[in-house]
Amino acid sequence: MKNKKSKSRCRLYLITPTKIIIDTFKDKLATALDGGDVACVQLRLKEATKGEVLRAIEVLAPIVQEHNAAFILNDNPELAAQTGCDGVHIGQEDLAYDQAREIVGPNAIIGVTCHDKRYLAIEAAEKGANYIAFGAFFPTITKKTKSQPEIDILKIWSTMTTVPCVAIGGITHKNCPPLIQAGADFLAVISAVWDYQAGPEASVKAFNELINQNC
């Protein structure tokens, strides 16, 4: 693996709630993206039917891409390829990386969940993953967590390789500075944006201010 020569600015990686009402969420999404720099948005509708996911992609992907962000689908390489998503995120229990790459093609983004395991991250990076994700760093109500890595894993990773890392899990405005300082390339955020009292636009703006202060 190649050593990093320079550190790029940390960026936001938004993940949708697991359940959404598309006709109202589309406006909430556009508002969030108006709040400042966002690298990508992952559509993560765990309990939705295929038809509901297709409808969500149809409505939400153009909004994301018009804001110059990547639209990533969770778990489903086939559907990502069929619908023109920019990429797919896969977990350790999902389709293997090699199979996912064969389906989505050489130019699509593939991210891989690696929990708290550097060996999983190294394996994914060496196969060609565009990014790897570590977490959950903090308690979260979004999903049942399988690991809680130490923040130092981000620092170690950032000195090892050029492959970007995503920090995920219970990230808020209050607890994100150490993650940024440790070398996270992306902060994956869910509730701290969509449930923010002042609204998603204000949340994204506040995260970007914190990123600028701590990079």
C-alpha cells in the first residue's frame, strides 16, 4: 500500500433514514445539500420493497447528482448498475467485492464496511475498493452495531494508504472533531442531519464549519 503524501479535506457522507416518505424527503434532501459541501448520499432503505427502492432512486438520484454529489446504493450492486447509481456500498455479509465489481463495472464507486478490523480494510483496499468504512465509533440507534473501534484506527489508516476511510456510527456535531483530527476522509451522518432541531441545512452547514476548524 502507498503512503499518503498529503491529507485531503474531510467531507460529509450522508446516509438516508431507513424509512422515508419520498415526496417529503426529497425536499429535505435538497435542503440538506444546499447547506454546504457533501461528497455523497447513500440510499439505505433496509425494509423497502424493490419497487419502493426504484422509486426512491428515480426521485432522489437526480437531486443528489445535480448538487455534484455521488449517489450510492446500499447492499445491491445489481440494482445500482441497472439504475445508473454512482456506486454501491457493501457490508461483510453482502456480495463479495469481486462479484460486486464485476456487476457495477470498473468506473463505479464501491465502498466496503470493515467494522473495527484493519485486515478487512487492507483486503478490500488491495482488491480495489474506492473507500472503506470503520465504525460504529459511538452508540447509535440507527442499527445494531457489531464493533466499536478506537479512534486511533483512523490515524493509523491515514498513514498507511491512499484509500479513503469513512467514519460511521453515532456521529454528531459534538463528537466529530476527534474523528476529523485523526484523519477521517468522510463523516457518515444520519440522525445528526435528518433529526437536527434547526433543520438539515443548518446541520450540514455546522458540520462543514467543524470540518474547516479541525482539518
